[in-house]
Amino acid sequence: MFGRIRNKSKSGRNNSEEIVQTGSYGPIPPSADAVKASLNEIFSNCCDFILREIACGKNGAIRILVAYIDGFVSKNELNQDVVRPILDFLANEESPGGSSIYNRLTDCIVVNNDIHEAADMHQAVDGIISGEAVLFIDGETRALVVGVKAPQGRQVQEPDTETSIRGAREGFVENLLTNTALIRKRIKNPNLKLEMMHLGDRTKTNVCICYIKGLANEAIVREVRERLKKIKTDAVLDSGIIEQYISDNRLSLFPTVGSSEKCDKLAGKLLEGRVAIFCDGSPHVLTVPYLFVESIQATDDYFDHAFFATFMRLLRVIALTTSTLLPAMYVALVVYHHTVIPFKLLLTLAASQQGIPFSPFVEAMLMIVAFELLREAGVRMPKPIGQALSIVGAIVLGEASVAAGIASNLMVIVVAITAVCSFIVPPLLRASMLLRFMFLIAANFLGILGIAFVAVAVFVHLCKMRSFGVPYMAPFAPLTVNDLKDAFIVVPIWAMITRPKILRQQENVRGAKGSQRQEVNIQQ
Amino acid sequence: MMEKTQISWIQLFLLLSGFHIGSTVLLSPSAGAGRDAWLAMILGGAGGTLLMWSYAVLSMLNPSKTLVEILRDRLGKIAGTILSFLYVWYFIHLASLVFRDFGEFLCTTTYLETPMVVVIGLFAVVLLYTVNSGIEVLGRLSELLVPVIPVAISIISFSLFTINDFTAVLPILENGLMPVLKGAFGAITFPYGETVAFLMLFPHLNRKDKLKKTVVISAVLSTLLGLLVFFRDLFVIGGDLIGRSTFIPHLTSLLIPEFNVEPLLDINLLIGGGIKISVCVYAAAKALCQITGVQDYRGFTRAVLTFAVVLAIWAYDSVLELFAWTQKVYGFYVIPFQVLIPLLLLLLSLIRKGKPQGEVPDKEGNNNAEAVNA
């Protein structure tokens, strides 16, 4: 059934192909007037399109058109590096013909370094709409594209979604080149490869595959390239769209593509031999392959003492289990397995249940849905209001629902703990939210056994999944003893000599064994 | 020929161990010997290990061949096919027995008002998904779940540490050697001999050289774990109750002061029993698929599982009948499947190995062609 849906979604985009390829505008006409006319037609009703004509040389014999989009290019740079030299150098020239002017422009007039040739109108228009200035010369069928793009978007700042105590505060921004520069800054190595491609027939979004040659598995890089090429859509607005197209299990609740806003985290992933995908316009950078164990890893773990890191890992595992299972376990125990609950607690429980008109299941459902509503409201509200509202809402709802006899005290505690735990493992937040409901329903029907049945099904699903050919549950299943050093237990960084083996990198060893002991006795 | 899926030796080890513990967490196979059952378990363990080792040798002598292929190879097409069908029946029957044990236990201890068919049926649905996910996934699943069993067992054992009576083991051999031998025989057929189903799985092992080692280690460790559990039970509830109660580990766990660990036992049973049924169903479906020459075994799993569920419910009227049958008939019923046919095949394989390779290639070639068709 799912296969059919998938096929449909693949074929659904085919007709966009025609719309796209209308972009061939033919060769560039030699006459400046013809160029002017055709550009004005292409950019009709675009108030931000600017076309300036320079007539210099003796009697204005040399005519040059400068075309760009306002606000997109740095005008200062354009004036200083392009227009002024032209006016200075070509002021008194006889016209020697378009082609020789073009060569002089590229060789010794245009100051800017980032120049390339546009052979036809299509490439020229591409240059203009991607924020570059294009020079057309009268009598020449080539145009000169000059990169004078103005820096766009916000400054590099700490990402709101992923905060950490140790580690860099820099987060990615919307501009792709800023992001790649941030990575280059951390990995100063020419083997850090960045392959650019354009996705989205209409949006022409720049997408960049990034990996360290010699580390990343070539087969995975090839697979990434192929999957990206297969994307047929007219708009790529965010890396989230790419993520959905290239995921292995498109209908799975669990993520098989990672995303991060933190530079140091991404650098770490690249150095483990993973492949990153940058998408222009999105601060979230994707990493593949993404395994289950990565969701309980955090950058702090590697910068901190290994014992604390291990403790935090265990806490995260507990949090993940709690946030998924706690309400279901509570309902199962109360409804089916009273005998398991210690007697004194059972008394308290019975007392708190008294006067509640609903079954524990309905009660749990109500409270969890109420919590999810609050959470969602907190996300959507403008920031200052949102926080106040969610806190006040939670207190009022929690207190009032107990006082009004809608929910029991214990249930409020259960839901509160669940809610707190659910934020500890952000990558699995949504998966655990939906699973919570599944487990809850199963618990209401069959108690612990129901929970166990669903758990087995979830485990089977997890064991079945792969991310870019790598088993999702590695290093636990299949067991890779070598990689357990960075799973539930974190060994100190100087003992983490090899990279995760399951990714099958070309080079597995990080550093020499000797680097872990350097005792110097200063007194001697 | 074969599916390309492979499992590692550690996965096979865990599958074997889970298969072993699957039913023994619930029933003590040699409990008939009362307080001397530990002797029976040691004897049975030794015999069972030997038996399992011979299965491994059989599989090594016929590399990358499943039981069905070995049967057809050694006994000719007609006899081999008939015996293969009998094995399919046996695997299904075995699965249904585990289903019934599972259902009986849950419906007598925790889910008193739930019809057994609901419990078993839902379990079957989960297992259908598991088995259809393939042997590779089953192996990985065992890596995640089987380690839970010893953890749960040790939690229960440590909780009972304060109420042990170590003199319960005495007197030794009060009723003579006969009950012990009987118990040992029961132990060989009950968990050890049932691993004959693994003859359908052994070809999937990615490193054949480790097969014997894996099988023997698994058998020994499972025996030790079984002994541990038995001694715990014996020291806690005494020799008299051991001989008389049905679900011994459950009874023991009820004695933990101020705490009830029933769900832990349920989960153990679910994991062990689940692996046991999955392996049996996989073996049956795979055998059917090779007999009929169908490409994919997945077409058969639904039918096999449904049949096993129906059999589990209809074959025995009550738990008493089930136990009487297991104690009196089961031991003899399984001898051909577990001992006679495998040993015959082993013998034939050894003879063929001793012979010069003159006439073999022709036969081999034929069979390979057949296997390709299958």
C-alpha cells in the first residue's frame, strides 16, 4: 500500500518539467539595443531590475550595458570595481570592436576577482537573478558576469533550537556561502570538498554536498549525489524538503537524516566520515547517514569529562524511555497490574482517583493532549507572550484540573514528568510524541503485554531501517563492539582512537595511541 | 540460490540462547525429578549439547544447504519431500505448543478474563511482522532484546537472596536414579532437540568456521543459566513444591517480599517465546517455500502462523491435557524429528564425504539446478 503512495508521489511532479525549460532565451544579440529590448522584455514589471548604459570612448563609441537587480548587489563594490575602471580606462579609446573590449575588461579593467563568461542569454539571466552584475558590450556575443553580491541575511549568532553549555556559540545562517565558510574555518584542509548543485526547477536553490575526501565512504557520497539528482520538484525552500525526498524510510516516524544548526557539531560529523548537505536559505544543515544513537549524542559530551558525559547519555536514554512509556505504564499498572504497585502507593493512588469521573486512559489522553496544545501554542505565539502563556497555562490547568476533579494528582505528575523528559532528546521529540499515544492505547487494551507488543513492533521497525545503507540501530544491532565507545558509554576523547566503524570510512584511525599519556615531571 | 541475508555469529548465539530460554523461563523441563532435577539438567545438558553439536556438524558437512535441501540430497526427491513435509508439520506444532504455553501462562496469572485467542492472536500479528521482516532483522532484534532476559532473571534472583534455604538440595537421589534419567531424557528433547529448527537457519551464518563454537557455547551457557534458575527456585520453594507446581519460576517470583515482578516474567516470556515461535515459523515457511519452489517465503508465513494459532487453541482442551501430553507423549513423538532423521542424515553425509568424489559432481549439479529453480 505504502509503495503505491510512494510511486504516486514520484510521478506527480513530471509536468513541471515543461514549465522549467522555457528559460532558453537564445544567444546574446551583438547589438546593444537588441540586448536592451530583450532584457526589458524578460524583466518586464520587475521594478528592482536596473539596466544602465555606459557610453564611453571617443564620441561614446563604446557602449556597455550593466544589468543587475537592485538590493541584491553591493552598489559600492559595483561602482568602485567595475564602473569606475571602465570610465577611467576607456574614456578616450577608439572603438576597437566588441570582442577586444571584452578581453580588455576581463584582463585589466574589472577589479573584481569573481568574473566569468555568459555564453548565451540564458546564462546571463541566470547571473542577474542570482545577484550578480552582468556586462553586455555592444558588438560582442558574450556577456561578462561579475560577482558583486551583497552580503544578505542575518549575522552569525547562537542557534535558538540547539543550545549547549560547552562548545562554540556560532550557528549556521540562511546564506550558504557563510555556512560553508564557517565549516572551512574549522576544517582547514583542501580535502574538505564542497560540491554545488541547483535544485528546484523554479527556485534554483543552491545545494551543496560537503564531505572530507579520504574519510567519507565514496559509496555514500555517490548515493547522496544520486538521490539529490533524482529530486524533481519546482521549489526547494528549506533543507527539510530535501530531507523528505532523500530519506530512506519516508513514512517512518524516526528521522534517518540528521539536521543541525551548530557548526562544531557539523564539523564533528564530517570528521566522523559523514556527508553534509547545505541548502541555501536554510540554517539547518543535513547530515547522512543518521543513526538512532546520534539522537542521544550532544556536542557537550565530547568537550566534557567522560564520566559526566556517560551520565548524561544514560539520563537521555532514561528520558527517552520515560517520555515515550511513562503514561502508558501508569495506565497499565493502574488498570491491569495493581499487584505490582507497592501497597502504600496503591492506597495513595486509590485516594487520588476517588471522585475522578474518567478512566485512567481518558484522563491521561486529556492531560497529554492539553499539554501538547500548550506546547504548540508556546511555539507559535510571539516569543514574549508564548512563554508566559505556556507557564501560566500549565500551572492553571494542572492546579485547576485537580481541584475541579477532572484529573488526579498522580496523573498530573506523570504528564509533567513526561513533558519534561520529552524535551531532553530533541531529534526524537515528534516520534516519541506519536508513539506515546500508540503505547497508551495499547496499554489500555492489554496492559503491560500490549505495551510489550507495540514495543516489539517498534524494535522490529527500527532494526529494519537503514540510513544510506547503514543499519539504523548500529552499533547495538548489528553489534559493533568497536563503536560502543560512543553509545551509552562515552570513553574519554583521547581513548576514542577510531572513528565509528559502521560507516566504513576509508581511514579509520583518528590519532595515535601514544597521545594519551604525556606525563612531564617538571621538578627534575 | 539462498537469500543473501546473513547473520553474524553473535546474532546466531543470541537467537539460540533466546530459543532455549524461551520456554524454560516458564517450565522446568526436568521438574519430574523433583529436587534432583539439577542432576537431570546436567546430564540432559551434556546430551543436548552433543545433539546440537551434531546438528552443527551436519550443517557443516552440507554447506549452505537447509534441512530441506539436505533431506532431498541424501534421501532422494520423493522421500526427502515427504520427510520435509513432516518437518514442516513439526515446526508448526512446536510453534503452536509455545503459543499455548504463552497463552496459558498469561491467562492463568494476569489476564484472567481475556480469552486466550485474543492474547495469542495479537502475539501472532506482532510475530507476523517480525518474521516477514526477514532473518536479518530477527538477528538484530535478538541483539536488542535477548540481553534483557538475564537482566530480568538476575533482578528476580537477587530480590530472593534473603530467603534461600541451601539445604533444600538434600537428600540427593532419594528416589534412585530412574527419575533423574527420565528427567535428563526430557531435557534433551525439550529445549535442546528443538533446535533442529535451526538447521533451516544455519546456512545464513556469515562465518561458517564459527558455527560449532557458537552452538556449543550457547548450549553450555543456556544450561548454566537454567541450572542457576533451578537452584534459585529449589532454594526458595523447596523440593516438594518443585515436583508439584506448574509454573515454577512464576511461583518463586511471587515470594519476593513486598514487590511483584510478574511483568518482568511476562516480558521474559514474550522475548524468549517470541524468538522461539519466530524461528519455528520462519523454518516452516522457508521449508514450504523450498519444497514448492516458490521464491519468497513471506507468502507462507501468514498461513503458517494462522495454522499454529488455530492448532494452539484446538489441539488441547485444557492446560492439564497439554501438560499430560507433553510429559507422556512428547518425548517419544519428537525422537524421529530430533534424533533419528538428523543422525541418519549425518551418517549419510559422513559416508558421502568418505567416498571418492567420482559420482558426486553429477548429483551435485542436478541438485544445484533444482535449488536454482527453487
